[in-house]
Amino acid sequence: MYHFKTVVKTAIVFLTVLSAYSVSAQDYTTLAAGSWTTASNWNNSSGWGGTTPSITGGHSSGTATVNHNMAVAGNYSLASATLLINAGHTVTVTGNFSVGGGGNVNVYGTLEINGNVTLNSNLRIYPGGRVIVHGSLTVNSSDYLTVGTSTAPPPYADLIVYQNIVSNTSGDITVNRNGRVAVFGNVTAAGGGTLFTINNGGQVYVHGNINFSGGGSQIVNNNSTNPFGLYVNGTITNSGGGSSTTPNNADQATMINTNPGFSNWVQNIPGSPMPVELLFLKGELQDAMVLLTWATASEHNFDRFIIEHSVNGQLYKAVAEVAGSGFDTAERNEYSYTAEAPASRNYYRLKSVDKDGSFEYSQTILIERIVSQTIDVYPNPADDHVTIRINFEPRSTDLVQILDPAGNIVISVPVNSLEVEIPFAQNLRPGVYLLKFKGSTEKITRLLVR
């Protein structure tokens, strides 16, 4: 028969061992680069759990320490454990990435996600660390997204989001002194009390819009002097009661002109929606031609320039194309092109086109020259159409009329550009007609239709 104390002691020891086993951490450290799910790439120092850290939500305690480049095929769902990515190493996730309640992700190296990110717990990016999200990033319920620390850069802590950042019910975002953030979509907040805080030294660029609809949500920029630190290419809207945005924010042009270091960083991100950073566009009149010169400070994922001309500064026509440098560069590149100056007032601009088709326009320059007004008509004799070419800016009331021998108007078209083609849709009979230009000047020409 067992003694009562012996039974109790045995039970206590058993429960103690069981309790210790149930709370033991699942600690892993990488041994080699490669697939996340390859057992030989990991050391399970805790001695229990799977041979590799679970990517399906089963890693609920301990730490997965990454000292090698690792690839996750598909989605990665971290439970309440810790993912530590050390400096100089990368974790690539081909699907979506989520962090469960109580989980922690600390990035000193690089975390790249090809899908979306959902944060129900902490993601912290430290100086030298970088997180790249090719989809959207959603922050739920609390201050779960922190970029950077309070120390002076470099190094920087970087967050790049190619689509949107979404905050739900006070999903707060903090960008500290050495933090840099680029969002190529929109930033939205639904639910009250969201804080988007940019502390002094932090820098944020939003290519789209910011829209905070929750009551009491605030966008706070603690950069008290220029450079502003918060740059929004689109609009900022606070529609929730008590929502606000501090006034010290600026647009893309201000970022380019006043904060070139940060602007160059955004510009040189692969796939940046800013195809080229144009330094200047100038024009020099040379007889009846114009020498156009321009330069870029950087080009990334960039394709070509389209040179456009106008006589009124409103309606533009492409007159030439010039290829970009042909490679990604953060160095200065200079270009030139000699274009016609056919009118007395000539407006020129550049359309900078990225390889994915996105584009932006340069500033417009005006080149004026003294010319005698001319009106050319060709071909003459004509078969099925005639072209009118002028060298002056037409008025809104300028017309070209074709009259038959009896003086009847058989065709009448407005002139709104330097060159107008008139098809003979009414199948004019062969014969001699009068072509009359009316408006800015008056001219009558005999037109022979064959």
C-alpha cells in the first residue's frame, strides 16, 4: 500500500513536469539557407515541437531566429511566437503573411512578402531592417506597426508598401526618427481613435490619398521644420468627427525640391511610381528650330520621353520620342533634342513614361519667335482631301471654308491646331473651288479637285 504523502509527492512532481512541458518554448535557429520547410535548415533547440517552425499558425511560443536567407512557399501565419530576422538576412514569403495575437516580428534584415500582410500583433522594423509588401498591409486594433527608433540615421529602417495601408479600429502606425516609409497606394483608417504618428526625423511618402473616416483619428507629424517628413501626392481627407491632420505636410514636388535624399530613395525603389526625377527643361531658339535640353537626377524602371508641342498651351501633339538611359541609375543624365518652332508661340513639355506605362508631365516652357503669318494648302491639286497648315495660334472662331464656283459653302471646319486635314466626305466633283481661311487672318486660295 502506498503512503499518502508518497502519492501526493508523486502527483505534484508529475504535474510540475507536465506544466513545464506545456509552457516550454519552441525555439528554432537556422542552420543553412533555403526552404523554410526543410528540416536540415533548422536547429530545434527546445527539443519539442516540429522540426521546422510552423507556417500555418502552430508556432505559439518561443522564437524562430533567422541567420540565413529563407524562402516560404505560400502563406505564413505566425501565432503568438516571435520571428527574429537578423541583419544581412532575408525571409521571402510568396503568399500572404499574418501575425496573430501575442506574436512579435522583429526585423533587422529584410522581410519581403509578395502578398498581403495582416497585423494582429507587433511588427517592428529596426535600423538597417527593411520590410517590403507587394500587396496591402492591414493593422488591426492597436499600435502594432513601428518603423525605426529614436536614434539618428543612418542606418534607416524602411517600409515599402506597393498597394495600401489599412488601419482598422485604432490600428496605430508610428514612424520614428530613422524610419522611412513609401506607400504607393492609399492610406485609410476605419474605426475611431487611429493614430498615424511621424516623429521628428521620420519620413513618409504616400503616392495616393490619405482618408481617415473614424472619429477622433489623427495624423500627427512631429517634424517641426522643413523638410516636412510627410508628403502626399494625392489628397488628405478627415471625415470622422474630431479627426485631424497637422498642417505641416507637403506634396511630391516639395519633396523633390526640398528633401532630395528622401526623394531619391523613393525614386530608386524598384517599381516606384515616380518614373524619373527631372532636374530641368530648357529651350533655346535657333532660327526656326528650338534646342531642347533637360537632365534627370535619377531614373528607375524608366522607358522614354515623349516631346509634346502646342501653340496654345492646351492642346498638345507628340512630335518626337527620346529613349531613357537604358538602365536604372541614381546619377545625372543629360538629354537634348532639336525640334521645330513652327509658330510665333511654341509650348513644349516632356511626358516621362515608365516601363509599366505610368507617366507624368514636366513643367511647360514657352518659346516665342517673330514670324509672318502663313497659310499653306496641300496637296493642290487634291484628290480626296486637303491639308491646311498655319504657323500662328488659331483663335476659337477660325474657320476654313470650301466654296463651289457659285459661291456656296460646301465644307466648313474649325481650325484648332497648326495642321488640319479636311477629307472630301461629300465627294466633291472635279473642278475649281475656292478655299477661304476666316478669322485670325483672311486668305483665299484656288483649289483644284481632280
